Amino acid sequence: MHAFFDTRKHPELVWVGIVVVAMTLTALPFALAGVGTAWVRITNSAILYVFLALGLNIVVGFAGLLDLGYIAFYAVGAYTYALLASPHFNIHLPFWVVLPIGAGIACLFGALLGAPTLKLRGDYLAIVTLGFGEIIRIFLNNLSQPVNITNGPQGITLIDPFRIGGFNFKTSQTIVGLDFTGPIKYYYFLLIVLIAVIVINLRLQNSRLGRAWEAVREDEIAARAMGINTRNVKLLAFAMGASFGGVAGAIFSATQQFVSPESFGLFESIIVLAMVVLGGMGHIPGVILGAVLLTLLPELLRYTMEPLQHALFGRVFIDAEIIRLLVFGIALVAIMLYRPAGLWPSAVRKRELETGTTK
């Protein structure tokens, strides 16, 4: 049976798997819509978190640089789209113009963060990046006077949804007999962008730059001795990781049609970092798995805890939100104790940890 599923002997199984996954992902939003539109929105949110996790994985997983302020780039992308596609400044640029601008500005902020932290590592780097994330949030919260740029804590509303000609991603339409709601339209757009992001990540990981990141992660002094320009390599890690956050932020801004500084707090940065660590640092499939699990599992607990308490005790003793965070925390601790390399680690990472344990 194991020999039958050996893809080296049966390469056609790879294509069969791709076709099955493609068909499943194509039909998924309509199946979820049958349960409730909220689940389509939750799935879209999960895809956005996959973007963020893959971007942070470049910095943390590939280059080994601990970043606790990554959500700042998400905020930069979100506010860039909000300012360039809303009545706030009466500018309404199309999304295909704003998305590259958001990615570019986030990339610039990534380089600005990376430049003064080139000689920092470990806890010191974490503290600096943490401060950077909080500085961006505080700026967004206070840039309403004397010139109202971000509208302060009230945020920016009435943000333009994505439009392609007469095709509006916000409204529902019937196409070939199927009802495409706004969330379903965004789902397919997010899926296309996700495929592109995964391909870019795979190409980066197997490129010369990806090998340089891995060398810096393992031993920066040895990498420098081998002729690697560690300064440029680390700056590229910060900048390229930030660009993915900028794209995710712009899409978030369009789907929600509202942004405020409250959406970009420290907790969000920690959650994205947990996704990378939990799934398996430096391993793209593992990072995707971690992002999906940490997005969907809390929502499943939110929807099941109260009915479960009613069924067992006839009343609700503990609020679903409290139980959700409690179970979430226990699960994280258990996985870190018993699967320190993550749920789906790369072979290299797993071997490194096993070697370190035996020593």
C-alpha cells in the first residue's frame, strides 16, 4: 500500500492530488455558504493570515531574525489602500494601482526597520521590532491633528471595494447559475493571490538568496566569512517579508471597508509569530497549516462552546471567549512541549533539533 503512494514510482499521483485539491478549493466557498456566509468570511480571514505568516516566515524562518512588530507592515498596507481608495482624501485609485503601492511602501518601512537593527540579534532585536510595531500603531492613532491624515482612533470608513470594470467584489451576482456573493468573490481573488505568494516563497527558498538567508540563520559569522553580504541579505529579508504584509493589509482594508489602529495591536503580531512557530519555521507547508489552524480553531471553539455547555449543564457557566483563549493557550503549550519543531517541520529543522537534543 505504501509503495502505491510512492510519488517517485507513480509521478502521476502528484497531478491527481493537485486536481483533487483544486476541485476541493473551487467548491469550498459554496459548501461553506450553505452553512453560513460567516464561514466564508472566516476562510478569507484565514487566507489573509496565511499571507502574513508566509511573509513573517521569510524573516523568522528563513533568515532567523525574531520580529515582534510585523503587524506594523500589515497596518501600513491597510492604511495605504484606505487613504488612496476612499472619500477621506477623495482619492479613488483602482486596486491594481494601490496594491503595488502598498507593497512598495511596506517594503520601504521594512528596510527602515532593518537598517538600524543589523547588528542586533535575539532578545534585543525582538525588543526593537516590538517598539517599531507599537510606534506605528501610536502614530496611526494620533495622526489626526493638526492635519487629519488617519482620522485617529475613529479609523477610516467607506473604503472602496475591489472593482474590475463593472464587476464589483462587494455586490452579489449570479454567474452561470451560481450565486456569487461578495465574500465568495473575494475568496477566489485571495486564492489566486495565495497561489502566487506560495510560488514566490518556494522560488525564494530555493534561490541563491534563500540559501544565503539559511546561512545567516545558522551562523552569521561563518556566513560573512564565506563572502555573504549579511547586511544586504538581512535588509532584503525585512523588506521582502514586509511587502507580503503590505499586500495582505491592502486586501484586508478593501474587504472590511474600514480600518482603525485597534486592528493592529501587539496581540496580532504574536498570533502571526505563533502561526510560524507552530506550523514549522522555515517550512512553507507547515506555516500554511499553522496559519489555517490558528485562524479556524478559535472560531470553531467560539461556535461550539456555548451549545456544548447548554447540552451538558443546561446553562452557560463560562463565556465562550474565555474558554476559546484558554483552550488556545493550552494547545500552544502542549504543542511546544511535545512538538518543538512545529506540527509540520522541515527535514533540516527537525534534524537540527534532534541533533541538539542528543548532544
